[in-house]
Amino acid sequence: MSQPELIDTAPLRALLANSIRQTIAEAAQVEPPPGASTGAALDPDALEMLTQALLDAADGGKHLRARLTLTIWQALQNSAPGGGAALDREGVGRLAGAVELFHVSALIHDDIVDDADTRRGRAALHRRLAADVAHRYGAQGADRLGRDLAVLAGDLAMVASESLAHQAVRGAAQPLAEAITRTLDQMRAQVMVGQFLDTLAPATGLDTPPVALDRAAGVALAKSAHYSVTFPLLLGAIAAQADAATLDALGQFGAAVGFAFQLRDDLLGVFGQADATGKPSDSDLTSGKRTVLIALARSRLPAKQSHRLAELLNSQPNQTAVTEARQLIESSHAADDAERLIAQC
């Protein structure tokens, strides 16, 4: 028998769907300028395609980040010294929704950058939109158009996230609203910087293994660990008016757990099974990612093999090259190092 959930995510899922629909509906309210001789309208079929695509992108998943925000708020709200000034349940629900919709936006853009085919066991949004375009309007140029439309859909998810964030702090005391907004801004900016560096890395020369390890760890914290665990915890705690000592402890805990989370993702990105993870198992290798696991492998391998792994990562490897790279990583026993790091976190 399955265990009951500590956090009921049904209201969260409904909130996400309503926010997406409302954002698109409000954007569709266009009016012609005064005195115009023609009306103004938007294509309802295209708007429905956009709406359904975003609803599907927001559906599924573990809602990990939103759950962390809700759980820590629930745990702290009655014990925090600021009690009465904390966000109420509706406010923190909207805050958790803002975090989740930001995640949806990030995933859409990440899949485009990685040229991924699947997400959560289904077609990635740019693939789904390409298929929709081909079905409705013809196959010519559908792949490029699907990517372009997905970029815009991801931007729209970000707008919906921002709208929920505004709603979450509406009516809150100014210091609390500012603390939440500042933390959200920091989370979003850090993810974008981390993603920028992660995306740029395959085009740059490979650093020496010690430098590569430090930089891979920095990117892992910026683009994933902090935004997956640290910031969601801090947002829930701030919403509950937690004190500085609690926030500091949660920050340290979140960084450790988030780093372990990313290390596990690194392992799955090389050795995972697509039918279990819901995403390609070789994307880190085909895109030449500079992950902590790769840095550990390069530091462990003899010079000739380390150089060969670097060559493979700097190319656009086919399946044979991917298999060779995976074998080199496996022979280095870097996975054992990653497991030890996870255990230490």
C-alpha cells in the first residue's frame, strides 16, 4: 500500500493549469486602436495549441521544488517568531506555483538547448509543437518552427510564474514581500548564469582536471543544486518568517542535498536507462557536458585515456563514440567517487 502524501499536489496542479490558461486568455484580449476601421482578433486554434502544449509541459513530474516550499512552510509556520506576518496557505501555494512554473520554463528551454527528444517519458515540447505544426500546416520547416515556438512558450511560462509570484506577496508586509521577491530573483538569475556557462562549456577548451572539477561543481550548484533544493527551502522558510539561524541552516542543508541531487543526475545522464528516467540516457555525452562526473573521470584516468575522453567530448560523438566515452568513464571508477561524494553530502 502506498504511503499518503504529506503535501496534496492536486490544488497545485489545478493552480498551474489555471495560471497558464489565465495568462494566455489575458494576453489574447487585444483591442484595435480608437477609430480603426477594422477589428482585431487572434487565431483561436493557434491559441488552443499553445495552451494545450503548456498544460502538457506543466503536467506530470514530481513537483519537487514546489513540495519543498510547501513542506518547509508547513513545518515552520506555527513555530516562527513572526507568526502572524507570514504568508497564509493561499499565498504560499501561489509562491510554490511560481517556483514550479519557473521550473517548467527552464525545462522547456533546457530541452531545446540539449536537442532532447523526450521529457518525462513524452515528447519534449519543441518536438510536440513540431509535430503539431506538421499535422496542421505541413511538414516543411516544422522542426525549426517547433523549436522557435517552444522558446516563446517557455518565455510565457516564465510570465505565468512571475504573475503567480506577484499574487503570492500581494497584501504581505513590505519587508516580507521584498525578501521573497529578492530570493526569487536571485534563484532565477543564478540558474540562467549556470545554464549559460553549462551551454558554453563544450565550445571552450578543456581545463586541467582540478580546475575542471571546481568549475563543474560551481555550475552544478548554480544551475541545479541551489534551484532544486536550497532556494525552494529558503522561500518556504522566508514565507513562514523563519529566523536568520534557521535560514542559514536550511541554506547549508539545501546546498548539500542539492549537490547530491545533481551528482545523481550526472550518473543517470551517463549510465541511466531512458525508460526509467523519462529522458535520453546519453545526452550529457552527446552534448559534451562538463559535469562533475566527467571531471572526476578525467582526473582518475591515465593521461592518454584522459586526453581521449577529452577528444570525444570536444567532438559531436556518434553512438560508437558515446559508447567509448561511457566505457572510459566506467573504467575510471569515477562513479564510485561520485557515490562517495553523494554519501558525504
